[in-house]
Amino acid sequence: MYRCEDKERLPLWKRLEEKVGSELSDSIKALYDVYDQKMIEWMASLYDHEVGGWYHSASGQKTDGFLPDIESTIGALDFITSSGMSGGVPYSEIIPDWLKKSVATFVNSLQAPDGYFYHPQWGTDVSNLRKSRDVDTAMRLLDSVGAKPKYVIPISSSANSKNYDINNAPERFRSEKNYLEYIESLDICNRSYNAGSEMLSQRGEIRAFGRMLGVDFMTITMDWLDKHQRADNGLWHREVSYYGLNGLHKISWIYNSEGRKIPYLDEALDSAIDIILSDKAPNATVDVYNPWHAIGELRKNKERYATEEDKKNFTDKIYAFAADGINRTKEKIIPFKKNDGGISYLRETSTPTAQEAPVAVPGTAEGDINGALCGSVAVINSIYTALGITEYTVPLFASAELEAYLSALEKKR
């Protein structure tokens, strides 16, 4: 019997098995058994009530110079929903009012008059990706806890963007010429993961600043992506590798968010399957998660634009490798588990930086929130999406874990 076959979830497993068969459902159960309740306790332990947010890792929590950050905070909160322990109810409807107030105060304390959010431990001289991710994440956090930002933000709706001073915008968004020079500087043929990450995180800014200037920055971006996709492997990278698939993960997400057809979609699927089944050891949890997520995005794109026969062939190819792919995924994720109960971003240690900002003591064998999310709920939920059976999702954690998580946070007050 698998550990995840408790009384609460057993009927859901039986329902899943009826849908996909015992071989595939058993492979998913085996993956679930990688995770246990110790992960719940670890996640809750990283909350700091005085600040109002979550640390990235325990080494940062214990070391001067590190503080909680926005991205770790939303990750730890969204874990309540994405892990299934809330029964599908959004975390915003579950967490207590004192926690909502604490999070809102923390996030608003980071906003500057230019609309962006800066952490005191990092200052204002941060990477484009760090800056863009933080403004997007901050707004999602504030919205979830029923709060508003102190200042106008650069990704406001068109109704509010007229109140934003374009002189506060990053230099790359102040003219069409600047933007074209910027996207070319991303060197997507050699750095597709980095380039895709920047563009994905900046979608709100790309739309908003383009609208302020009367220039369709998003169409410029999509045409540029079309031009650089490779016909031989469906990637934006010259070789089929973890790095190339990580780029596909980011860029396919952009295509679907913009309602745009991916040109070499079938070639991209073949590349994703090859990487999932490969014997090469992953260096980071995203190497395990991202190929599955990419397949889900490719499937969404196929469903939107293909014929019924083409859709069926695409789905059949996914199901033909799925059980073996999930078994390989389990083998690849196990080395990332750490004794503290978390999952590390890097194979041996937590990642010391996040988008170039320091978040953990380098070389520490510990879990970190980003690694834990990518290595658990992200990969599992992506598998269901890739298979087209999200309505059959079995929660990674049962409802008893929700009570344990909230109780642990209550004790931190």
C-alpha cells in the first residue's frame, strides 16, 4: 500500500485508476510517496511574524543580513492551495485575518514611489528579472489579502496607466528603439532560459509601457520569438538539454498567455519527452519540473489550434511515455530531498541566490521554498495538466495537513 492511499484520498485514487489505468496511476502514487508531512512543518517554520513574511531557507533565517522576501511568502501561502490540502479553496479564504494583515503590512513596506517593490536586504540595484517578478508577485499578494499598494504601479490597468510617469519606467521601455535593442541583447539563441524568464516576468510591463507609448511591444515580442524558434527541435536553443527545455517552459507559457500558435510544437514535444526520459542527472529541481510544465503548455496550444486527429495523435504520444516518464521523474527528484523536510533547488544545496539576489548561505545542505515548490506541487500538477486530466487530480496532502500547517503558523505569533 502506498503512503498516500489514506482513507480520505483512496476514492480519488480509484477514480483516477479507472480513468488512466493501474500502471499510470501507480506511477503517480509512487511519486507522491516521495513527500511526507515533515515538509509541512518545515514550510511553516520559515514564517517570521515580526516581519510578516517567509524566509527562503533556514540558513537565511538564522543568519544576519537575510530577511523574508515576497516570492517565498506567496509560495508558502499558495502551497496551501496547490498542495490540495485546502480542498481546492483559495488560501485567501482560509488564512486568518491576522496573517492577512501581517502580509499586507510587509509587502507595502517594500514599495517605493516609482511603483516597484524593493527589499531592504537587496536595495534597489537588482536584476531586471528580480524587479519585475517582485512587482508582479507583490500585486498578487496584496490582492489575495484584500489590500492595495501605496503608489501607482507600472502594470496598472489602462485606466490607471495615465497616472504613471513614464520617466519612472526602466530605460528599455521608454521608446520602441530602446525596446528592440533590449530584446536583441537577450541573446535568446544561446540564453533561451534567461531570455524567456525575463520576458515572461515582464509581460505586464511590456503591455503597459507599450500602451503608454502607443507601441505594441507584445506583438513585437511574439514576432521576434517566432523568428528564433528552431525547426529541428522546437526549442530556442541549439541542443536538446535541460537548459533548452527550461527555455521552452518559459516561452511556451508566453505563447499561451498571448493566444499565439507555437510554430514547431510537435518537435518541441519530442524534445521534452527525450529530456524527461534521459539518464542525465538534473542539476536543479526546475530541470525535473519544467519539461512536464512545457508539455502541458504545448498541449494547451495544440488543443486551441489543431484538428481533432492531430490532437489525438499528440495525446497518444504523451500517454505512451507517461508511466515511464513519471517513474524517471521520481528517481530524479529523490536526491533533492533534504533532512530538514524541505527540497533543495540545487541537487546538493539550497540555491544561494534568486534572480541574482542573495537568499541563503552558500553551500548549505537544506531545503528552500522555491526548490520545494518546483520539486513537489509544481511537477505533480504539471503532470496532470500534461495528461489533460486536471479534474482527476488527487491532493498531494490531505486536509489533516492543513490544520497542522495553520496551527504551526499560529504558534509563530
